[in-house]
Amino acid sequence: MMEKKAILVFLVLTLSLISGQEPEKIDTQKAPWRIHTLFSVECQNYFDWQTVGLMHSYRKAQQPGPITRLLSCTEDERKGYRGMELAPTFEVPSMSRHPKTGDWYPAINKPAGVVHWLKYSKEAENVDWVVILDADMIIRGPIVPWEIGAEKGKPVSAYYGYLIGCDNILAKLHTKHPELCDKVGGLLAMHIDDLRALAPLWLSKTEEVREDRAHWPTNYTGDIYGTGWISEMYGYSFGAAEVGLRHKINDNLMIYPGYTPREGVEPILMHYGLPFNVGNWSFSKLDHHEDDIVYDCSRLFPEPPYPREITQMESDHNKRRALFLNIECINTMNEGLLLQHAAFKCPKPKWSKYLSFLKSKTFAELSRPKRLTAQSRQMMEVEIHKEVDNEPEKPHPKVEVKIHKEVDNEPEKPHPKIHTIFSTECSTYFDWQTVGLVHSFYKSGQPGNITRLLSCTDEDLKQYKGHDLAPTHYVPSMSRHPLTGDWYPAINKPAAVLHWMNHVKTDAEYIVILDADMIMRGPITPWEFNAGRSRPASTPYDYLIGCDNILAKLHTRHPEACDKVGGVIIMHVDDLRKFALQWLHKTMEVRLDRSHWSKNITGDIYESGWISEMYGYSFGAAELNLRHVISDEILIYPGYVPKPSVNYRVFHYGLEYRVGNWSFDKANWRHADLVNKCWAKFPDPPDPSSLDQTDNNSLQRDLLSIECATTLNEALRLHHERRKCPDPNTISTPKRERVNQDRVDETRTIAETRTRAETRTDAETRTSAETRTSAETRTDAETTTSTKFGNVNDIQALRHDEMPKNSSQESSQVETSNGTFTSMRFWIMVLWAVSIFGFLGVMSVMLRGRKGLKKRVKGYKSKRRTTYSGFWDTNGQDRHLRNAETA
């Protein structure tokens, strides 16, 4: 019997050798290193449900090696904490309140926890590689450091482009090697030896930046709140620079739900740090800050749409992938909550369609562990070359060969750096545009940084509230020309660009210039649109007919070089340095040439010289013989029919556009304070599912129009959430009554002016949105907003606070109403008292029997009639008073 077993074992081994199937030996040779995953949390319900989601995804994705939760709790928090069993845990002292400075900064617990773990945990002694994540993440596939390219001395991380402090004085103040500062965060995969060297500096540099309050403003840190909240992120980057760690930066491994993945890339990590939505469904982690959902049996997060609904909702393959990622994120968390509730021995939940889906093969297939594809690996290597352009070593030869096969026409050197700029003024009109553009910039994947050129007078700047809306360069206002006194705010654009070029040192090779009233949909890069030295790229502005007539001959020596372009500009920085002054001078020239403002010369239907700045650009470029690459695939106006298969990169919502009975015109929101008023937004556009599917051109036009408006509202919602606006459902009743009264008053005003507003033609409305010269020309447009948007209540509620006369009327109405009501109640009580005393007096007379029966009856009737007569008369008078107040 033993002989037979020995022969059988021999045969099995022989067959294995012949077939070459030795998976365990191959794995051991390729990956003999030990991985440990870490994440940091605090003793709060907020982190508990995040822990449940991350832990469930860790098991589901088959992440190799153990995982440890670094739990920071104060003594009081620890006493009542319920979640010790949620994950393998290593407790660390809480530094939320700094023991020396008293500063309240919970984010410092992350580096402090890592330092404590390295010093006191026995697990840290048996680790080769460490993966550090945030609690608000979902793992989709194994994160194996050496597979994603990590090496000793070269950790892998995700790109955090908003850490602009790496490029300015902040880095010079806090590290001896500012040139080594990498803008990274989120996902960290590094060798244990590197972590041991980095961790103490990570903590100390975090403390340094946190104490450097003088450099907390947005223009130094990129922190839109200017509160030093991202000090820990800078602490990591500065600490890594100090010890000489250069990161392999990868923008493909991690994705924020709501963002669209690149073609062919399969992200293996989701970071739900920002709100995201699918149609009318949305999720924001901040909405669940105090949520004890982990301990509330059978309660889950609101269910998202089902996969088949997404298939019907979105036809674009890549956008559909993004929506599938959104629902995968929330479904994975809900699946984890179900399992956790079962572990707590909660009652079995009732059957539902959603629970059935979570247990289905469909969901299991959609959420199976994801593996890095070959295409993803190649794109990551290209990204590494782009970001780490000073990397001394060449990539692995095998990867290099694959890159050349995949991108055979790609230049060997990395792509040039880009910086995006746009010009605004100190007004609420430009503030909501800024919120929309900056949100879309980060969402679009545009390389490099963005800067707002803010033109304000000294008086405006003192009262201005929007300093933290974007990274900002402040420039003097030229709205009122200092020499001529001409009022022309559009001149601020070339003046601001010139000021920025003269005062800011940039390492960018190309500058992308946009207008504030734009929404980015994708990257705008010089290599994609063929821009180069002396060859800027732009979009066609065919109405600039002055390039073809006497106007160009008067204002440039090279009228044949005048290009009718504008909107989006991609220009080499060296060209811009020479060109900016010409742009400003030519703008002033055309502005002063009033004799050639007529429509037949300029194309300006108002003949007001409003588009002088546009001609200033074209004539200035012609002076330097800058010939443009003109592309009609960069920009589209919402309301225009798109060309088939064109992926436009920018919406320019300068003109009014419509979808059915709904419409949007930016001019109608010139005085609306949508940024500082909590939860203010534009009226929602129609649901895409309600559109007519018969005409494809109209359908695609309307879908783009809806996308533009939806993005603006999404940006405003995120802005209000970041401001920590109170829950709109908790508004007090008196305030609601007050708002309702405002809406009634303003609705009446709209009705009175509607007839006049409807006399404007569509053509005048479209063109005037781009060329009106002052707020006075917009009176009719301002009063007709409700007829265009079809939602009077929402619009008037937004605008009420901007009009002082309405505010005073509102106050007087409320006070009068309250006074009338109080007076009426007082007189009713007096009349009832008189009636009661009168009745008692009559009864007293009757009982005493001083008079005859007839007299008593007559007197009683007389008094009764008098008493009630007085009551009804007064009450009638009170009704009259109330009616008068209402009228």
C-alpha cells in the first residue's frame, strides 16, 4: 500500500514538472516580501462606517498581507467606544489636541500613529513593504508595491496637484531640498526602511506647517479654506524631500468616484473624499458625520440606481464606466454593513429588491477583484516620466519596449508643464463663475495648476469675501482707465495677464488662458492641439470681421496675419511674455478708435466697442506674426448642435441657451450672490430621460446643455458643503414664512414686467449676453428670469437679499402683520370681558327683582344686542384691517 502511494506521489510530481505548473514556487521566487496595510482613524461613528467599508473591500479584493487600524482616542472617547471589533487594531495616543501648543488638529494623528506603530508594534518588525491608505477608501484589487513599481528609495503614490506649496516659498521655508518636493498623497506604497526614515520628519514637518499660520492662505498652500487643514499632506511631502525620497507618481491607480477613468485604465482604489452622484441620487460622506449606521441594525446607505438603469441613462462608454464605479463604491459599503450587522447578530433583514441585488451574481461579477491590465501599467510608466522629470534612472527595459509599441509616435522627452489662468473681478457675478470653473478644472484632469487673476479696486478688495475660492494673483483694476477715465472692465484681462507675467515666476512651458464663464470637460494640452513656439492654438471667433477690413489695416502692420480667434488660448510662455504688452496696447488703441466702432466694421451689434479686447488680442498677435492653429473641437456653446464624435473640452456659456421650456442666461445672474448664500443654486435643468429621442442632433445638443448646468449646480453644492452650511431642512418656521412672503412680492413684480420682457427677440438675447456694457442694460433680463427658468420661487428666494428695498419692505410687512394680529387679539379679549360682565350684571338685576318682568326682558335684550353688536362691528373692522394689510 505504501509503495502504491509513493508511486502516485512520484507520478503527480513528474506530471507537474512536465507541464511546468509550479504556481507556488513561482510566487515565492517573485514575491518573497511581506506586505502590511495601515490606515488611521479616530473613535467616532464617522470613522466606524468607513472602517467597515474599507475592511470589507480589503477582504473582497484579496489584498495580500495583514491590515492594521491605527486608532487614536482620548481617554473619555475610549471609555464609551463600541467599535473595537471592527478591524485588527493598534491603539495610539490621540494628538488631536496638541500636547504642547493646544492646537486642535485631528489630521496629525495619521503621522503620529505611524510613528507610534513603528516604535511599539511587534508587527512592524516583520514587514518589508507598507501600504498606507485613508479610511474613506474602497480597495478594488490587490495593491502590491513591487507590481505597481515601488522600489526602495522610490515609493509609489497618487498625484495631488493642488499642493502648490511645493512650487513656491512654502517648500523653501520648510525643506532644505524644495526641488525634491512631490505633490503626492492618498495612496502610499513604500519600503519599511524608507518609512522608518520618513515617519519622524512627517510628524515634525506637519507640526511646522501647522504653526506657520502666515503661509496658510490659498495662494501659498492651495487650501481653498486657508485654515491649514492640509498641513499633514505638506508634512509628508516636505519630510520625504528632507530624506531624499523621489516618488513614482501615478494618477491611474486611485480614482475619486464621480471622475471618469482614462480609456483602458482599471483603477484598483476608490477614494470617496468628494461628493458624487448618479442622476438624481447622490452621496457625500459629510452627510453622515455623526451617523451610527454601523450599530443601527439593517439600516444601509440609500440605494443607488441599478446597472441596467445606468446603461439606459448614459451611452458614452467611458462616462458609463464612471457611473458604474460610483454605484460599485456605495454598494460595496452597503454589502459590508450587511455583513457587519450579521456579525452583531442583528435580526435578518426583510427581503427587498436591493438586498437581492447585493447577493446576486450580477453584483458579484461587477465587484470581483480587479487586476492591473498591461495597458494600465504602460500608461503609469508614461505618467511617471511626466511627473518625475528629473528621475536619474531609466525605466525597466521591458516596460520601455512596451511603451514604444503602444505610443510609437510619442516624443521621448516628457510633456511640457502647463499652467491655466483666467481673469475675474471682485463681484458675486464672477464668484459663482469661479466656483464652476475651478470645480471643473480639477474634475477634468487638466495637468498643472490654475490661477485666478483677480482685478479689484482697493475699496472693492476691502469688502470682498471670495478670497478663498481659487488660487489667486491680485492685480490692480483698470476698469476705469487711469489716464482716459474710460469705463471698460474687459481691459482687465490683458492687463492682468501682463501683471502676472511680470510678477510671477512660473516653471510652466505653456499657458492656457480661459474665460471665467467656462466649464472644462477634459484636458486642454498643447501636444493634443498642436500648439508650439510662435504657433498658439485657439478656437474660431468668426464674427471678428474687423480682421478682413480697414480695422486690421489701421491697427496692425500685418493685417494678413490677423486670426479670428478667442475664448481658449494655448500659448508658449516665451511668446506670451512678448505678446502680453502688445495685447494691452492694441486693446487700448481699438477702444480709443470710436470712429470705427460701427457694426459693419467690428461686427458688434451694439457698436459700443465692447469687443475691443478681442481685437486687441488678434491685432497684437498679428504684430508678432503669431499664426494660430485654429480648432473647432476645443470649445462649444451650450445650445449649439455638436459635431458627431467630437469630445469638446470646454463649455462657454456666454450665450443664452434652452432645453424645452427651461433656459439659462448668465446675464440674468449678474447680481445674484449664489456663493455666500447657503444652498443657493440655479434652477435644475430637465432630466435627460425626459428628452425627445427622435432627433439625435437635438438630443445631443440638449444633453450637453444639461451637462453644463448640472456641473454648475454640482460645483455650488460642493462649495456650500465645504462651507459647512447648515442642513436646509432645519430652517426655522418664521424664516420660511418670511421667505415665502418675499417670493409672493417678487412674483408680483415679475408678473408686472413680463409683457415688456417678452418683446425681446432671441437674436438680441443671444448676442447681448456677450456684449452688454453695463448693469443698466440688463434691467429687463433681470426681471424676466422666472419666465425663462420656470421656477419663480427658487430664483426670487436667491435674489431677495441682494435688493435693499425689498429687504426693508420685508421687515415692515412682518412687523405690521404681527402688530395687527396682537391688536386684534387684545380687542377680542376686551370685548369678551365686557360681554361677560354685562351678562353677570343683567342676571344680578333679574335675581334682585327690582323691576318688572317686561322691563327686565327688554333691558336684557337691549344689553345683549349692544354687547354682541359691539363685538361683530369690531371684528368686522379687524377683518377689514387684515384685508388691507394683505392687499
